[in-house]
Amino acid sequence: MQNKTYSQLVSLIKSLAGVNSFTPEENGYILNFANRRLDEIYESSLMWPRYLRVGEERAISNNNIVPYTQAGSPTIRDFISISKEKPLVLKSVLNYDFYVNANGANIINFNGSDSSSVYVTYKSGYADFENDESFVPAEFFQYIAHASYADFLRMDGQIEKAILEEGIANDYMDRELGKLDTISNNNFVGRRIPTYVNSQSR
């Protein structure tokens, strides 16, 4: 997947603002805005391909808990489903009911004598921007740039311009989420993973 750098992000924001540089204080504000907007677009979907992990084997603790962390594996940010066998290999697999607390996913009615591991589909975490070399997911780049610039304008009291820029940012987000919908409709993974969203009564 393609990445850009935080320095490229700031360069675009400077172009939008029509300035050659920001003050150190303004650079601090922009970093905070960019990290806030990164979190916002990351949280807008469980199905970002960059962060989706399907059917990864994870160990279970003695209390039938799948922890968020396991050595050698990404940190789990959001649990999507937990299966007895590796999903999307067999025609059907048993999906466990579970609830999540501070310790991880607590599997309900799990028979620990059957196995010491399960297969977890989850959304992995992300890293905040820290410096110019921090990577920016290309699929998030335009949204974060325009939304952060909107925050900057709002801070500066330019409310009408901020509203316009926010609309441009939301268009970029909608476009990326639309791509996810298309992928989900045509992709076996997106259609077959049971989640708390697609299993609700409507």
C-alpha cells in the first residue's frame, strides 16, 4: 500500500494556506489537528484493508480471554470476529460469541480442552504522527490535509473558509469510504465476516 510522509502533508497544508512556512507554535497546532483527523478517519470504518487482519491465530489465556497484545503480532485495536478454525478456508466455521473489556475479548462458552488458540479477525492499531518522516496512509492523505487546514482556519477565526474546507475534506472521506463499500460488495471477505454491524436486525 502506498504511503506519504508527514512532511508532504504539511507541505500541502502550506500550499492551501498560501504560506512558505508556519511558526513553531502553528506547526504544533497542525500536528495535533492532523493526529485528531487521522483518528477520525481511521475510526470511520472497520474494513480499511491496511489495518484488517483476517483469521490470525491467537493464544487464549486460562480465563478464556484473547489479549490485545501477543508477541510478534500487531496490537488488536478492535475485535471483529473470533473463530474456532481459520475462516475463509472451510465452507463454514464456528464463530464464538464474546464481549470485550480492558483485558481483551472474553469468549463465551469456550471449551478450553479443545484448543489453546482461536482465529481472530480484527482491526490493528496505528501510529500517531510524530515527525516529518512519519508515514501517512495515502488513502487518508487528502482528507487529513484538508480537514487539518479546516481546523487551522477555524482556530484563526476564518469560519466560512473553514466550513468550505471541511466540506472538501468530507468529500475525500466519502470517496474513500465509497471505495470500501465497492470492495465489500465484490469481496468475499467483506461479505462473509460477521460483525456486530451486519448482524443487527434491521
